[in-house]
Amino acid sequence: QTPTVHAAPLPDLSLSWAAGTFPAMKSDTAPRSLLAVPPSGPLTAHAIRLHPGESVMTSLRAAADVILTRMQVRGSSSVFILTAVGSLRDVTLRLANASRRNDEETDIKVVGGGGNDIRRWKERFEVVSLVGTFSKNDGCHLHISLADAKGDTIGGHLIDGIVFTTLEVVLGTADGIEFQRKHDDETGYKELYPLKLPREKDILSWAKYRQVSFFILIGICITMNMTRPRK
């Protein structure tokens, strides 16, 4: 017989918020994450599979470079992870207390020590989630969540990992958008800086305009030469 599992009901957190049990989070800065870049063009999916023993970061960076080269002719210079599933047997993560600024300056209270806490696990994990973006010049930013043999999860900024059985990844590209990375004085890291690329029809229109202008100029020169009085 199939065992019956009785799960305790989840608490209604809305009542706690209404009663003021949880303090509201207040931002000390005005919203800056506005949609300055217009919506992209069509999305394209690129499916790959990583094999046992492969380095996750090395393989994904190489795949992103190939995709960026192929898609450049279509006006696409952005790569991002749509979905991923698989397993790892060795992983190194940078945990959530990482910062390149003094914690006293940022008013961040770090539990269990400060600095860039980088840890390595040599055990088998199932990949629960893998997300991130890739840009030109080998720039990327990936986060991963993993479940161990007991179902406990860990996660953080992916430094690297080694594939155990497989890692199936679907990468995506968006036409008309370029992912750049620029140094951010506020965080101390190179952060994402999306840009709109000229559309193909805009490029063709500009090329046609230059071609027509060239022939008009040639025509003017020929006309002036023909009408010039000869000695």
C-alpha cells in the first residue's frame, strides 16, 4: 500500500503582515531599474548537453562564444539560460555574504563572518535550478541551486562544477539586444549593462540611403562637368 503523507497546513503569512508581526522592508534609494532598453526581437533557443567529467563553466562559456558568433549576423549579442537539468559531483560556490565593499560602509550585517566566502563540495548533487547571463569578452554571471542526497539544498554564485551524469542546458538569445558588463562603483563588480542594437531594417535603410546619396553625388559631378564651358 502507498503510505499516506499528512502535511501540516502552511501558515497564512498575510495575517502576520496585517498584524505587523513582520517589519516592512524599506528601500533607501529611488527605483532605478527602469526599462530603458526597448523590448527585444524574437527569441531563439540553443540546446546542448554536457557529458560526465566536463567543467560547467568552461563548457557553457565555449557554447556561449559559439552562439554569439553565429547570431551576430542577426543582430543578437545576448545569451542567457532558459532551463537546465542534470547532476554534478563537484561544485564550488561563492555564498551570499560576498561583497567587495566594507560591510560597515554598506550597513550589511553578515552572519557567520564576512568577506567572500567561497566553498567547495565534493559530493553528488541534483541541479534544481541554473540561471544567468553571458556577454562578450567571456563575461558571465551564473547562480545555481543544488539538492543533495537528503534533499537539502544549497545555492549561490557558481564558480565551477563538474558534471556527474549529464547536464542538459537550453540557452536563449534575443535579437536586437546586447549584454555588456561595466564596472559598478557601488558594488565593486562588473554588472550587466543591456543595450539596444540597431535593427536589420534600420541598417538596410542606412545602407540604401548611402548608396542613393553616392549615385546622386556622381550624377551632380557628371552634370557639372558636362555644363562646364570648354576653352
